[in-house]
Amino acid sequence: MGSLTEKKLSATKKMITDALRYVKSYNGPSRIWFAYQDSLSEGCRRLSAIVSGLPVGVQTTEVLVDLLLRLDKKISGSGVDDSDGTVGDFMVETVDVLKEYAKLDAECIKAFDKLKNRNTSFGWEETLINKHV
């Protein structure tokens, strides 16, 4: 439990942005499809490492909610082809992490307010909102 210093928070957000560069749109020929999937996997591996190192708290809950919204935007409107489910699986795992955060620190639930009245691609926000309204 805890929070990040401004410097650590800024560094964490930068690492997330760097990892998200691997989660990019696909518009190439089928011969490079597997390289594209490897890029998605690499991005999700990097994001998983970041998430696992975060302390439980409202601040980090907000960071993870923002990350999920960014990923949702990439999948729904930026041409990311997640047909193998790599990014979707990461998102489900992150939602599970957020549920655990809420169990450990009820203050984390406040960060879920940002999800109210939003419709995401896969409805992942519903389990966070409905469970904790």
C-alpha cells in the first residue's frame, strides 16, 4: 500500500507510454503477421512488469484505469488487431488487479468513477463500476 513520488509516478507513466508503442495498428501483409503479434505480446509483457511493481493505492489505481482506457481506445478505433486476444487478456488481468486493489484499499474505488457512463469495447468497466457503486 502506498503511493508513488511525483518523480516515480512520472517515470511509471513514461514506461507505460513506451510499452504502449508495441501495441500498434496492423495494416501489413500476412507474411509479417507473426512479427506483429510478437510486438503486441512484448508490449503486454512490459506492461505486466510495470503493473506488478506498483503499490496499491488510489494514485496507482488511477494510472491503471487510464491505461485500460488507452488500450481500449487502441483496440476500438486505432486499428490494433487483437484477434489472438493478447491485449484483451492483459486488460482482463488488469481489471482483476484493480478488483484486488479495491479489496485491499476501499479508497481505490474512487478511481472507478472515471468509468461511469462509459461504454468500452468489451464492457470490462462494468465489473469495476457495478461491483463497487
